[in-house]
Amino acid sequence: MPRNQFQRMIFALLTVIVTVHSYVFYSLYVVNGNYFSSIEGATSVIDGINLNGGVMMFGRLFPIWTVVLLEFALAYILECLMGSPCSFKLACKVFDPKTTHPVLFETAIICATVGLMCPAMSFLAAIIYYPYYAGFNMITLLANWLKLVCYNLPFAFFTQLFFIQPFIRTVFKLIFANDIKNRSK
């Protein structure tokens, strides 16, 4: 859908803004919600995070906004450098964009992006959220990475395919309506 580098960067930015917030919410509330809710005196997950002193990153506690900013920066860089270009190339290896129905081709791009970004971001998350205070072990890092991929892949696939990407494509079409209309003439 994006036709030039500027549009690709905007598309990636929109995608990452929505995706990072949904994954931070998923990770903290769904995957780790029981832990944060069980902190003494916590009435909710966010209250538990605040009572805990934040979220553990790099062996230290950081406020929630730091988690969002760090993951946003990493996801945007990864999406621009690897996710978008590689997923398009992978989709083109299977389908010809000129002869394939656009919905099928976009679905192939989404699936390829999830297949690339989920393991990559899960690996970065395994490094960021590793319990360094307990010492470092490569086997533990790899086990944590595999666990994160198992948690994140189904969530990533279904949210990207059915919610996030259709929403982002609609917003993108609204932002670049004139360009899209001029292109179809």
C-alpha cells in the first residue's frame, strides 16, 4: 500500500504505535497480570506495577513509560530495517503482487511480518527482561526467548491479521487519500 519511503515510514510508525501499546498491555496484564495483582496491597495490575516500583528491565526497576518508549524505539527500528522490507520480499517469493488479489497479498505480507518480527522482538524482550540479578545463563536466556515466542506468536498473528493491520490500513488510507486517489487515475 505505501508507495514511497516516506509513506513506508509513516505506515511503520502507525503500526508500531498501536502494536507496542497492545503488546505492553498484553504482556503486563495478560501474561504477568497475576504476579502484579498478587503484590500485597495491589487492587489492580497497574497498582501492582506501581507498588512494585515499576517493571524489571536490565535487572532494575523502571516506570511503565520507559518500557513503552524502549519497546517503541526497538520495534520501529526493527520494523523499518527488517520487518517491512523482508516481509514484502518473502511475500513476493510466493505471490506475484501484480496478479494476486490485494487482500491475499496483504495477508501474506502480514504473516511474513509476524513470522519475522515476533521472534526478533521476543529475543530483544528476553534480553531486556532477563533476571540479571540472578546471574546470567545463556540456556535461561534461550528458554525465556522460546517461552516469549510461544506466548506472543498466537497473539501477534491474530491481532495483526484481524485488528491492527486492518485498522492501520484504514487510517493510512485516510491520511493519504489524495495520493491514493491520484494514483488510481
